[in-house]
Amino acid sequence: MRAVVMYAPGDVRVDQTERPTIVEPTDAIIRLAATCICGSDLWPYRGDDEVDHQPMGHEYVGVVEEIGSQVTSLTVGDFVVGTFFSSDNTCEICRAGYQTHCVHRGPGAVPGAQAEYARIPHADGTLVATPGMPDDDLVPSLLAASDVLGTGWFAAVAAEVGPGKTVAVVGDGAVGLLGVLAARQLGAERIIAMSRHADRQALAREFGATDIVEERGDEGVARIKELTGGLGAHSTIEAVGTQESMMQAIRATRAGGHVGYVGVAHDVSLPGEELFFSGVHLHGGPAPVRRFLPDLIQLIWDREIDPGRVFDLTLPLDQAAEGYRAMDERRAIKVLLTV
Amino acid sequence: MRAVVMYAPGDVRVDQTERPTIVEPTDAIIRLAATCICGSDLWPYRGDDEVDHQPMGHEYVGVVEEIGSQVTSLTVGDFVVGTFFSSDNTCEICRAGYQTHCVHRGPGAVPGAQAEYARIPHADGTLVATPGMPDDDLVPSLLAASDVLGTGWFAAVAAEVGPGKTVAVVGDGAVGLLGVLAARQLGAERIIAMSRHADRQALAREFGATDIVEERGDEGVARIKELTGGLGAHSTIEAVGTQESMMQAIRATRAGGHVGYVGVAHDVSLPGEELFFSGVHLHGGPAPVRRFLPDLIQLIWDREIDPGRVFDLTLPLDQAAEGYRAMDERRAIKVLLTV
């Protein structure tokens, strides 16, 4: 089968590889309907994370092709949405809603979903079947639910977004933009998107942003303070993962407010004294998308939300390298790969 | 009047100083009934914070001696408990329960409460009158409510302590011990106190600890994991403020769990990537004791809790220097100064 492999930073190829097979009786094999490139895939692409012949991709929707002998909740032919960490969804941590920390999860994200087929461990816990075969136009949104929507949603929940609240969103990538959408769905009164790109500003407004702040860093914080009577946002979504973005998020939030951070931290070190005196709540990490997936699938199925709008470039799997380049050069917010 | 002044690290004296007077119409002057030495006073005492002829003390109970023209909720002769940061208790931040971050609070803690008299800004917002003149035996507990009880209580609330939960407490000073008491009051199922001092272990058990862990650092974390089926505590109270104690608290907590940290951070730097993948909630800072004060006073008044047990040494104000020495040398958990 064909699969995307990152040989080295900047070197993405589509290889012929072995089609995966059932290894554990709890596995399923799915035939991908669509997959995509994640903002986090850019870390190794840019040389910020190590990479050496790595099968890529951890966002996926597709059709169940084969199931292991212990899989009970799925049948061959089901259309499923999965999440980037496999989880049994039965352990104490999963039941508390933190499936990304499942005690039986694998050592890392589900690998190799930018491919024709993928093996999904803990299929019963990891995959959620849609109510039926989706119309083609729903596929991008279901694919978004697999990671970026679920991650933006978790960030909004972690930031305790709710009615009457002012929300600031740091980061205008797909996750930040879908954090805006989540904040709107969760009833936020005011949503301030921090972005200096016209196309992303437009999509942020479409998803529910009421204000745009173009300034960054301390200037951006000052603008958020201006817009909130000097106090700062009640809830801030951080969707970048750098030192600057984390400090921007913490400083933009009022004492007693909540920062939900989902940008994978890179070279971040939080100064204890400043954090202490900020009085904010901090919560985040790898989003337990599985917690939200049934509800998100339903919202998409009912056409109440359209998170697939974040895909502004669609390419066939064979052109994955061009997809990486387009995201790296910020020519695309997020690239969908058809399989 | 007599007042405790720290001339330099290790050099504490009782000076004759000017008795304070009303400055703002919202001030009150109180005559101290009792005051005490805070664990945080040991930072400058040990040279870890700068200090130069600093009037000391920010924990106090006493009788209202004089009020400014705009003070409406108090009358001369009231017995009051106050908090270490003054707050108007009416601004948006105060109303959200974060009085330590009041938009009108002063530049630092209420200074100079280790004295015969003290000026309290924003008296209406900062002070809470007791239901009447307290019996003498209630005074230590009311004094504890002024800071250490309220701080331990906030830590427990920030750590989302509640029924069915396992709570770990890092730090066996007065705040940590009263965090144990708070956790018990808030219904925790299991309370693991981390302490290697027999006297503090005994008091922790008296306050409600169900388990004691003597190990510290990574070994302490391993013991907490052992006691919690490998998962870690649901809620961890951090009451020290060092790098080691913060990491111990974070690592002792399960994914999705809560760390409530109230030890004033000193040279703490939190590694972003580890924090991200820990999946914990982090909340803390200078405790908004004022939020809890009415309820805590009532619990003490009704003799349902006895937080004054943390005072294991009582000295007259004139012997403040000996009190500092006793706490510095860990001969005393907490020193009460009679005025």
C-alpha cells in the first residue's frame, strides 16, 4: 500500500509499504477515507523534533476492513472516526475522561495514518462509528473531529469557557480556529481571536470570533487587557506551544481565570513566581479527544457545525510532500489528503 | 508602640515605633490580640528574599480601635479577623473569589501586624467580625484562619478535594497540616501526608491524615503511586514552594487530577513538556483567604475545627526573635506571639 514517510526534516515521500495486519485481538484494520497533515507534523518537518524514516499521520476517518477476535462494538464496513492516542476507554483514567493518558495506551500516537490502511489498537475504545455512511461533504468535518476539532474543544473545556465569559485564543492554526468554534458552541459571550492573517481572521469570524487582535506578545496582552476593562480574559485557549505563546496566554488571563493549553510544548519553561502571582488555572496537554468524539460526531452529523472549513487545500495522498510544503509555508491552514 | 522589625536576614528586633493612624477613610486601626510568624517570613530571615528594616507580620486578630469615615460594616470594639492582602471585596475580581488579586489591593501584604497596633486598608472588605468576643481558647484558631488555615483551605479547594478522592499533601508546615484538615472537612476519602517529622506526622493524623509517606522527591512519588494503584493522587496540595516540591506534587498526581499549590514559589521553573504530558490541572497562588473567612470563622466558633493546634510555641511579642529562631530551626511548627 502507499504510505507517507518522513525520511528526514523536509523530506517527505510516499512509499510502498506492507499493508498492516491484525496483531492484537483488540486491533482493527481500517481503510482510510481521508487523512490530513497536523500542525504538530511540522515540528519534525522543520527539524525541531527528531525524525528518521517515520511513518506519518495520526488523524483519520475510514471504513473498518478487519477486526480482531475481541473487538465487539464494531463490524466490518462501519465508518469510523478515531483518535490519535489509542485507549481502552474502560480504565479508571479513561472513565475520568482522560483517554489520552489511558493506562493501556501505546508508547506514542497512532502512527501511519497518512496511508491507505492503518492498524488501530484498542479498536473498541479508540474508534467511534458514525450513525451510517456519511455524505461526502461531511467527511472533512469528521476528519477534523479526529484531532483538531477535539483538541480545540478540549482547550475550550480546559479553559472553562461558558456563557458570559470572554475568551482569548492564542494561535490561529486549525486548532486555534476550532477553539473559536468550540467557544461559540459552549456559549462564550465574547471571543477574541489573536491573528495577523486575513484569511484566518475571516475564518475565525465565521466560526464565531467577535474581536480580532493582531498584536502579539506583550502588545497583544495589552490589547486583551484594554478590551476587558483592564482585567484580562476569563478563559484563554493556547494553541501554539512556544514560550511566547504560553506567556501570552497566562498574561492575557485574569486572576482566577483559566488557561487551556494544547499546543505541544517545545522548549517551554514556566517561571514559577510569575505563575504563582498570576492566580490563573492552568490545564491542558494532549487532548482526550475520545471524551468528546460521540458528541462532536453528532453535531457534525446534524450539520450544526462545519469544522471541515479549516481544510483549505485538498490533495491526493501521492502529493503529500506538496501538502507539507504548503503548511510549512503557511500557504494552507490545513491540508486534507484523499486516499 | 512595640513592633517586630527585621533589620537584616537573621536579625529580628522589637522596636518602639509610631502607632499607626487612619490614612484613608476606608482604613481601620486594630489593637492586636495575637499575631504570629509565618513560614514565608523565613524566606527573608534565611536570606532567600531581600530584607532591610522591614516591619514584619501579616497574620492578625484583634479589636477595632478606630475606623475611617467611610467604614460602614465595623464598629469600634468589634473583634476581627483579617487577611494578608487587603481587598475591597466589591470589585469584579473579588466577587469572583480572588480577593488577593483585588484591583484595589495595595502593592504587597498588609505590613507590620507583629505589633501592638496595625492599620488595615479597605477595612470593610478585608476584616471579618466574629459573632462576639471570643473565648480565649478560640483566639489561636481564629488567628490561624487569618492565613495558614485559609491558605491550606484554598489549596484543598484549588486541588478540587472532595468525597471519594485521594489527596496527597506535600509539605508538613502549618499550611500543609491545615491542608490536611481542610481535605478532611471537604470530604476526602484518603489523605496522604508527606512528612518525616514525628510531631508533625502526629498532628497530621489528628487533623485527618490516613497515611504518612516519609520519602521525598522521586521516592515519595513512587510511594504515592504504590498507594494509588499506580495512578497517583486525585488531588495534591503543594505547600512548600521549591522546585523539588512542585515537581513532587505534579508527579504525584494522576492525569486529569488537580494540584493546588500555595507555597510561595522560589526559583521554580516548570518544564513545559513534562507539564503538558502530565495532564494535571494546576492552580494556586496567594490564597484568597477572604473568600473562605466567614465560613472558617463559623466552623471555629462552633468548635468544629481546631486549627490553632498548629501553634506549638507561644511567646510574648518581646521574644519575637526567639520565635523566629525556633521556626527556623524547626523546633516549632508555628509560633504565636501574644500582644
